[in-house]
Amino acid sequence: MKKYLYLILLFYTSIYADSLDVNTNYETIGFYTSYFEDKSASLDIDQIKKVKFTPLNAKIATELVTKSAFWYKLSVSNKSKSDQERVISFGAAWLDHINIYIFDQENNLSTFVGGDDFSFEHRSIRVTKINYRHSFTNGNSEVYIRVKTRDPFLVSISFENIDSFYLNNTMRVLEMSIIFGIIIAMLLYNFFLFVSSKDYLYIHYVLYLITFLLLLSSYNGLMYEYFWPNFAVFENYAPSLFMSIYAAAGMVFANSFLQLKKQHLKIYKLYKIFFVYILVTPFLAYLYGGYHILILMAIINATFYSVFIVSISIVSFIHGNPSAKFYMYGSITGLMGTIITAGTSLSLIPYTHVTFKAMDYGVVIDAILLSFALAQKLKT
């Protein structure tokens, strides 16, 4: 008899161990979820309830680019007698289409639809993170989440109470405010230097900073929230567009700062070819391959751009350009941040907020070091 009681106790313990406790806040819920890849992206919730799910066994789900829809299944346990309101939110602001289906213990269904394919007002709480606010009743609830996107597939799902969600959102807003404050301060300072000196090197740097702010705002969902909340189509294309513009502006500043035409003629010829390539290939990619190829090309071009900038800064420094030292350090920092974020997105590096945001931090440090490089060049 004791043996059977032990097995029953072990059974119920394993159920609750695999369930989210409604009274606990979870930064990521990947280890509590199972997944299913719907390669046709056509299955509905009734069909999905009949398929076999596989444990995710990771903090986040990642794919570079996929045409499949991925379903995630999890259980939420509410042992308290009262309803408990919680927020399900997603770390990546660029996910296109998200469906959430929640069945309570009485099999009542609650649904949510949102993402970049829908206007901003679809979010339960109007912040940059895609989110759904739901009250969980007593007992166990089954949650199914469907994610379909044309962008890099990075699904980090958090599960929090309202206070925790607002606190974390406040910290994110503070973080972004510091980053934007640093960039805008350098932007204004160098703009005034341009006005006083008429040296176009400074305006090239200002344009580089502006394009970085546009890129940062687009893929973090800030432009969608504040500028075009009802234009979901443009929000889908904005990150790819600004990624290409950012790389082009960086090329112009590199050419101006390192004086490639004057000091490195062979590199200057290569620069002109690569500059045209950066501008033309995204349009050709979209024309012949659609959005999936466009976003892939934008990512590849951004990587090529970072490697090219690091390479020419090292060559310039080796050839005795004293102003290239800070430029070289900055470009290496920017490249390292990009590599860390890319590695995190592909699950090659453990997911944390810092590793996910490493590209942002790297480019900000890069911008600061470039400002030092400008000061060094002025002094020289």
C-alpha cells in the first residue's frame, strides 16, 4: 500500500515540477515547455492538441530564419483559491504573428493574437514587448503558444506578475534612455563642431549616429510604439531597411575618417565596390527572394560591414595613422558585441539579457571610442 501511495505522490510531484507555479516569476520558461514544428504553418489549435510535442530543453527557442510555425505547450498550476493575474511576454519585439490559447481546468478557452502583423493596440499592456495579460483560475491550465515570423526566430517567453512586469519594463526603459542619452549627447556635440569648423568629417559621424538610433529604435519596437503604431507593414521592413542604411553611413564615415582615397588607394577602390554592394543587394534580395532573403541579406551585409571596418582600421593603424587607434578599438568592440548577440540568437552562447543586448552595448562603446578618435584627430 505504501508503495502505491509513493508512486501516486511521485506522479503528482512530477506534474507540478513540470508546471509553472503561478506565484513564481520566470524570466524565461523554455525549460518548462514542449514544442512542435508545423512545417506547413497551417494547423489549427484542434489539430495541434492531437500531435506529440518534444521537450524544448533550452531557455529560448531559436532558428535563423524559418517558414515554419512553431507551437509551444506548457502547464500553469494555480494552487490558490483565487484567480491570479499574470503577464506572458516575449523578449524579441520583432516577432510577426503570435497566437496564445489558454484552457483552464474546466476546458474554458481564452485567446490572444498579436505581434508585428497587428496594430500596437493588440497588446494587453502598451509597451514595446509583445504581451498578454491573463487571469489564471484555480487548478491546472494548459497553454499553447503559436509563433510565426519572417525575421530571425528568437523566442524568449517570460511569465510574471504585474508588479514584476512593470518593474522589469521600467528597467528596460531606463537602460534604453541611458543608451539614447549617450548617443544624442555625442550627436549634438559633434553637430556643433561641424557648424563651427565646417569639417564634413563631423557631419558624417552625426549621420552615422542618427542611423544607429534609427536601427536601435526599429528592432527594439520603439518606433512602432511611438511613431507608426497602426502601420504594421512598415514596422516589419524597418529593421532591414535601417540595417542597410546604418552600414552605408558607417562606410561613409570610415572612408572620411581614415582618408582612404588619400592614404589607401587600393582599399578606397574596394570601399566603393562594397558601398554599392551594401546599397544594392537588399533591393535585389527582396525583388528575387522576398522578405526571408531580404532579412538574411541584411544580416549578412551587417556582418560583412563589421569585418570590413575592423580590417581597414587595423591596416590604417599598422601604416602609422595615429588617429586610427581609437577607431580600431571601437570597431573591434562593435564587432564583438554583434558576434555575442548573434551567438545568443543561435543558442551558441547562453541566453542572458546582457548577451542578447551585447550588440547595443558594443555599438554604444564603439560610438564613444569614435568620439575619442575624432578628438585625437582634431588634436593631431
